[in-house]
Amino acid sequence: RPHSGDEDDGGYGSKGEGSSQDGRGRKKKGNFSRSLRSLRSHSQEPKHAKVHKLNEMGEIVDKKGHRAWEMASALQLGIRVHVSMNNHGNGEPGFDTFRETVKLKFPPQGSVMTPPHQGASFKFKDYAPAIFGRLRDVFSIDTADYMVALCNTLQDGSNALRIMGTPGKSGSLFFFSEDMRFIVKTLPKREAKMLIEILPAYYQHVMQNPGTYLPRFYGLYRWKPEYGRNVRFVVMNNVFATNIAIHRRFDLKGSTMGRSASQSDRAKGYRCILKDNDLVQSGFKLKMGKERKKAFLDQIRCDCFFLMSLKIMDYSMLVGVHSRDEITEMPATGAAGTGKAVSIDKRVSIEARASRTQSPPQPQSGVPGFFESDLPMPATPGQEMSSGPNESSNQMEDTPLPDGDPGHFNPGGIEGHLAEGKPAGERYFLGIIDILMLYTRRKKFERMWKTSMEGEGASSQPPPDYANRFCKFLDAIT
């Protein structure tokens, strides 16, 4: 019997046998393969260098007593096993494929389908693995890179996940892969169910609009500890995963009520996420030029129309700005050790040179979340994948980056241009986030109450009004 939605925890074998239900058309080839090749040309991820130090978020989940270690290690082990196991064909997905689930039990001693580990027993569920596998293909996410980034913690603690509490009101936890390329966000049950419900429409939208600015969903999972509640996770892209410094960050909805950063947020400096009123007061505008602005807004309107058709609202545009002339400083530590402020790029360069004198860390078997296998090791300093942040925030001057087409989402950012076509000295990182909020009865009452108390300008609006205001605001600031 196919499993769908969030059922009870029945159906797990005592030895950890997996249950997988096939979707129709799995072995068919042709249409999907041909469309995949054409879609990839618009959604290529750049060869990823290590993220800039200024863009790192959260604290490292250390195996020595960190409160989130059990959750993180179970997540790593569950993803590793399920992604390795669920190698599906390239056929066109049938309806059942979107409702397919695979569930396994992970006892400490291991089982026929799961390796031994040092943590407590847990159960792990993978939602629509074939669909998310195809989405990863479309988004040019290599399976080996995906598992190395998320599931390859080493003996000395390197390559571990990072964790950060929610920067918003949702109460979610955010895990980041060590290279900051992937975000693993905990979801309440209602949002996980909503993602499952909209998955067929989302999949179709991505196939028809490979340059979409919507979040890039790579997987949906559920972890159930032996004595605890279900925890659901979604894996998605990080808009700010870049090896050049981001100097200003904005979360924009197009509304005005309560849309200003607090003083405590501003104290975070470059890591502060500013909001609509802050942007308007600063007079900042995205500089793209007439033709590039049109391409950008056309794709945004297409995405907003899709969200409106699903009655989704309360989403945001995340904007990161790299300024070529910005001087980025932070306190020196470690190898720099002078106690004076030095540029972050100089500090990272010192650390990178020091790291080359150290032997590379060795993997540890038996650690929850990692077990001996043929997983490729992360590149050592000096190799391409680790060529990281010693490439300075002035990198654009040394190695020119491609301009980027604003009509498509660009992981590597979009170069700013003045009206006459000259470079603006800025690079923008853009993406829509938080698309799992329906215009429910609670949101309707919220809008009525806020409007009656403080007038117009509330974030909560009917989906058509929200989409229209959102697009007009982006038009006004571009």
C-alpha cells in the first residue's frame, strides 16, 4: 500500500527493511532526458569554492556535547542511506511518484539495509525520493557532492553541519552544510504537508521555468527518535552561498508595517538582515539597466503568478549586495593574532596558508552520521573545491565574473549595471524564500486586526493583492 502524507509510524520492519512504492513510468526514457538536458543549460550551478567567512552562519555542531548532535547525526545518516539507496530512472513521473515514501529503521547495531552507528535507535522517512532526485538533476546538483556536503563529518569535526536558530518568527532551526551551499530547515507538520501537496505543481513550474527564483527544494525528510516526536526537514539552496563578501542583506515583502530592522539586529553589522523600510530610507536601488530589469521582473511576475494560483502569500525576496569598494573588517584572531582589525580577506589568506602546513583530517568510522564507504573526501587546501575565501572580496577585480542573466536565478550572482551599461561596482544575490504559507482564515483575521489598528501596509494580504504589491515594490527599487 502506498504511504502518503504524514501517517503514523507503523510499517517499519524490526530489522530496518525499507518499503518503497514505485510510481508509474519510472523506466520510460526520452522526453524527460531530452528536457533535462535543455533545462540544465539555464540552471547550472557554478563550480563551488568555499564560502566567504563573512557569509558563514551559525555555530558548528560539535560531537562533544552539542545539544543538536543527535539530531544532526541522525539527519546525516538518514540522508546518506536513503539517497544512496533510491537511485531511480529517468522516466516521466506518474501521479503515485509524488506520493511515494521510503521508510527505514536505524538500530544502533545496524540491519540488512542500514549501517551500525553510535547513536540511539531512530526511524527516518524520505518523501517523494524520485521527484526530488529529478529536481536535483535539473538544478545541477551532483549526488556525490550533495552527500559529501551534508553527510561527511570527519574525525576532527571538520565538514560538520552548522546550526542557527530561526532569524524569523517561525521557530524553525536551520542547519547549514559546511560549505554553506545547502540549508536544512525544520518544518512544522502543516508546512511539510503543504510542500507535498504543491509538489506536482512546483515540479511542473520548475520544468517550464528553469530560471525560477523560487526556493530550490532538494529533499524532504522526517526523523523520529525512539523516544521523541517527529521532526521534519527540507533541504534547499542557500542564496548567499558565495565566496565573495555580502555587505548588505535585505528581506523584502513590499509592505511597511513592522518592516524595519531592530537595534539588536543592526548590532550584527554586515550580517544584519534589513527590511523594506530600511531599504527605502537608504535610497538603495538594484542597478540592472532597462533590458535586464525587464527580464528580471518578467521572471518574478511568472513566479508570483504561480504562487498566487496556489493561494500562497507572505513570501519574501532575499537580496544580498556585494559592493566592490566596500572595506570589510573584523577582529583578528588565531594566526593574525595582533589584536588589531585586519581585512577579512587578509585574515582568511593567513589562515589558508597555515592550513596547508597541516595534514588533512582522516574520516572516522562509527560516528553517527558517517560510516566507512567510498564517499569522496572533501578537497584539501589548494584543490579546486577548497580554493575558498582567500579569494578576496575584491575577486571581481582580479578575476571578472560573468554578468549573469537577471531573467534566470544565478547562484553566482548578477552584476549591477548603470543605465548607460557601465558596471555599477555591485553584485546582487537574489532569491524568493518562505513560500509555504497559505492565505488561511488566521491570516485573514490577522490582516483585519492589523489594518484596523495601524491602517494599511500589513504584510498579510489576499494572494492576488500580495503578488501585485510585491511586484510593484521590486519594480520601484530596480
